[in-house]
Amino acid sequence: MLVKVMAFASFREILGRERELELKAGSTVGDLLDVLASTNRRFKEAAFEEPGQLREWVLLMINKKRIDPFQDLGAELHEGDEIAILPPVAGG
């Protein structure tokens, strides 16, 4: 299945603005992150703690709806889903 990954701010510098990724049917958000981390060392270092756990400040969205990156990594993805990966955002 084909999903779209959109990266923002510092993750955009690492992954590029957006890309389509081919995943096996039944893949989860966690599977997607594992693929990105295994193919891009800079992303792995930026998004994951040393033991392989996602950093608590990483924000994830599926189809423009924010998900909890610790409770929803097992959420199954579907053909055409859009996944956004963001660092924390601050401003004033």
C-alpha cells in the first residue's frame, strides 16, 4: 500500500517535505517510523531515544488528526493515508 509522509520544520530538513512510501498491507504507524529510521540515520537520531523509543516531543498526525505517539503506534495504516511528522512548535 502507498502512504504519504509529510515532514515539517527540522524533520523536513532530514526527510524532505513529502514522500510516498510503499508499505506492506497491515503496516502500523510504528512500522512506518521503523522504515524511516532504518533508511535514514539522521531521522533515527533526531526522533528516537537511544533504546529505540520515540522521543516524547515528536508529534504525529494521520489524515490531519493528531495521534498519541505512545498509545497509537500500533494504529493500522491504510492505502492513501497521510502521515505528518513534526517536532514541537513554539512561537510568539
